[in-house]
Amino acid sequence: MYASVRIYRSLKNFDEVVRRVETGLVPLLKGVPGFRGYYAIECEGGVDVAVGLFDDEEGARASNERAAAWGRENLAEFSDGRPPEMLAGRVLVAADR
């Protein structure tokens, strides 16, 4: 399993961003082969993190590309222009309930 991780340090109005992500980005990501899940996390200090899980590295990287393009088109008004930090990697430990 692979994860895509995006770290945002410049988003404003996170509630509206979440609404747009749920209705616009998540359906796009579900179309990426090997999609397993998506999580948006509101952290302290104005940092927000998005994590997507995929069967393989290709899916994780494709999701970062799709999310970056979608974000430029749909979230520009909520950002100061700094792009998110984007990472993709192999999940080494996974635990479920």
C-alpha cells in the first residue's frame, strides 16, 4: 500500500475548503486506480494535511498530480499562493481496529 501526503500551510476558511474537497476532489481521487481512502486533517497552527491511500505508488503519485491541478483551479481564493508540500511513499505499518 502507498500513501500520498499533502501538507498545506496557507489555507484559510478550512470549513469551505473541506466542503469543496468532499464534493469536487474526492470523486476525482476515487477514480484513481487502486484508491483505498482519503483523509483531511485539520492540525494546530494553521497546518492542514491530506492523506490518500492507494494500492501502488503510481496511484499515490497520480493522486498528488490530480489534487494539485484541482487545487489550483478550485482553492486559489483560500490560499496565499504557496503550494502544498507533496509526498508519496510506501506504507510500512498499517493498523486497523
